Amino acid sequence: MEISKHILNSYTKVNPYSATSIAEEKILEKGYLAVIDDQNNFHGILTTCDLVKKRYKLVIDCLTSKEQLNTNDTLLSSLNKFNSSQCSALPVFKDDTFIGIVEKHTVLNNLNNTIEELYNKSIISENLKESFLHNLSHEVRTPLNGLLGFLDLITDLNINNKESANSEYSSIIRKSADRLLLVLNDLVDLSLLNSGEQITIETNNFKIEDVLSSLKSYFEISIEESNKELEISYKNPSPSLVISADIKIIKHILYHLIDNAIKFSFEKRTVLYGYEVSGNDLIFFVKNYGPKISDDRKNKIFEVFEKQDYKNNELVDGLGIGLPLTKRFSELLNGKINLVSKETETTFFFTMPLKQTATITI
């Protein structure tokens, strides 16, 4: 922003050849004087300090060298010049021509107004962002849930009426709606986390075996319907182990890690997942046999919208938000995610503090 609009054309003047006593009387009223001769030539700014330091007979003898502004100066650069000169007013020049005076308090007031305006805009923007996220959650997720509810009813009717074709179509619609809802939930959750919103942690006691087996059932059906030749299995060293944690978040993390492993399984076409206990840590792992993840990509893949777009020249599904979301969710549980990648094998590890409860006898 240029300083030009703050230039004053009306200001108190004093002739350079006036006696200092005349300047003293005028300077008490204004705080500074512009020293200009009869030919309208500018000689400088006179302040109280000048008169105190150099008590001579003429005004021009009291002048000390000060900063000067030009029409291209910004508010910030002008303020720096005011501070270095310790003067309450400075002259403004265009090229070599004196065109007026700018007062420090005007620059300060304008800067304060600018800062306040930017702050208010940032608050408005933040409120709009939060409002958008909540509206998105309600206005899109609510009708989607309604759609899924009616699809369940249609599926039940089709089964009762043994209309296999309609049942197949309903199943396709159902799975597409489920996937859309999952993507939408991920976008909303990630946006809320990035905006500093608090996501409630709901702690429950549950058996890890139940989570592992339900994920296996889900992905086996998906693999079968997509005609993929892929084996999915899990390692459960203690089927009776019960922990205290947020089951939905843990399931969500494992879902994305397994889904990602399935997408990039090449060699043995096997995905293995499970957990192990090490001291006070519970370590979940998901392993697949596919291409090595280079060192420079290990951190990037946890960045939002960062994804490998193609596998064997085929477009890979996803928005690139699954892994960033797992990282943020793991941090919510005071845990962390890392990975080890070899030439034909990649393993993701999700480590969290173990809060074990009583075991269940099978």
C-alpha cells in the first residue's frame, strides 16, 4: 500500500530565517514544523528536540538530518523510517520534489485498522470453514444415510420376493453409496482435525479378535466381488486379549492400512495383518508384497492428497487422504505410524499404548 493517500498538504510552516523564539511558540501547538522558505523550497522538519539540542538564533541552524519518505513507500517501510528518525512527522518526496507531510500517528492508525480488518476476516473465514464442514456433514451425510436405509428395505423385499436381478442391482447401489459415505466421512474428519476441531474419543472394552475377524470378512467379500486373486489373513497371538480403546478409530486405521495394502499387492498377492504386544505397547501391522516405497516417499505418503496414481498403468482408487487420516487418528490415540519397505515387501506399523483389561476365556 502506498503512503500517498496519507500526505497532508496543510501543515504548520516556519521560515528558515525566523528566530528560534518564533519557532518555539508554534512548535508547542503542533509538535513539529515544516521549514519552508519564501520560494517554497523545503529545508527540513523542525522538532522540539532540535531546538533543545541547538539553541541558535535562526531556525535553519537548528535543523538536524532526518529520514524522508517517497510516494512508493509502504505503511510498514514508512513506520520503520519514523522509528529510526524518532520524528512525529516526515516529508514526502516524488523524485526530488517535496509534495507534503505524513504524520506518524496517521500511519500507526492505518496499520492498526489494517491488522484489525485482516484479523476480522480471518475469524470470518474460520467461522465459514467450520460452518461449511458442519453443513457438509449434515446436508450430505444425512440424505446418504437415508438412502442406505431404504436400500436395506429394498434388499429385504427383493429377498422375500426372490427377485435376484433387483437384489444384485440393490447390492451394487448399496456398495457405491457405502464407499461414497466412507470418502465423505474421511474428508470431514480430516478437515475437522486439520482445523483444530476436537474429535471425541470413546473408550470401550473390546476383544481384538472381533476387530480382526470382522475386517477379514469385509475385505474377503470385496475381493471376491472384484474377482481379485488375493489372500487375506491375520495373525492373532492371543485371541482372548481385551483392550480398552476407541474401537471405531482403531478399526478405521486398520481399514485404511489394509485397503492400501490390497491396492498395491503384486507378488505373492497376499495381505497379512495382525498385532503383537511389546512391553507396554500394542503394535498392529499390515504387510503386503508389492513394490518398494522409496525413502523420499515414506514421509510424503502421509501428506494430504499425496498418492500413487497408477499401478501397472491402471488408475488407483482413492483421494490420497486415507494414510494422512490414519496418521492423525493414531496421534489422537497417543500412538504413531511408521513403515518398513523392502524390494518386494512393505509393512505398516501402528503403535499405541496398551491398556489391557481382563482376558476372556474361549
